[in-house]
Amino acid sequence: MLKGIDPLLTPELLKTLAEMGHGDEIVIADANFTAVTLAQGKPVIRLPGADVERAARAVLSLLPLDAMVDQPVAYMQVGGTEPPYRSAQQRRVIGMLADQGHAQPEQCQPTERFAFYDRVRHAHAIVLTGDLQPWGNFLFKKGVLGEELVP
């Protein structure tokens, strides 16, 4: 155990977060997500006891979001719906992002399922949770520490 580090963050996940550079993306996905197929050799880190919101909170306790892009967060749009529809789970996660000061709702991009898959293929890693709620898939773009200091 380490002081100040969320205990949900496994050694493998900590290493992955540390290896990411600015602009790299990480996916936090529900248990239904086709992680291994889309990962194509990238790390798939399993957190079977966590839901998507809890995993996102843990990851974002260390990962700064990219302040240089309009939408550093993307989420999979629920099939058969159109924006601005969000599932209850998506509203909870996006609400947590706003409450924790990570991103405002307008900084979260709804992304059609197959477009989301295309983006995932370029992600650095996938965190696969045990969350059984479908369409609970988020992508976070890493920023840099100290961005807020640039005039």
C-alpha cells in the first residue's frame, strides 16, 4: 500500500498511467466491452470488483485530463439514441467528473459505437471493470501537469 494512492489502482495500472504521455488515451469499460479484441496487444487491465464510475474516480485521482482540447472525455453513445441522451450511469460519471473538477459536461463527447471502437484502437490501454451496465465505456485523454501555469 502507498499513502495517498487509491487502493483500487493496481501496480499494473499505476505503471500504465505513468507510461502514458500527454495526448495518450485510456479507456475505462464495462464488463460487456470487447476489450481483448480491440486492445490488439495493448494492456488490458482488469478491475472485476469495480464499476465504471469507481474506476474512473481512481484513475483520474492521478491522471490529468488534456486542457488543450475541447473534449478530453468521450463516451459510447447508447445504441438507438441520439445526443444529448445519456444513460443514468453516464450522467453519474459525467456528474462525478464535474463535481471533482475534471471536466464539465460539454467537455464529454458522445461517440457512436463503431466510431468509439475506432478511437479505442489507438488508445494506450483498456481498463475492463466488472460493471454489468451496458454502454458504460469512457475514454480519457491525458494532459500534462502544470498546464494551468502557462499564461
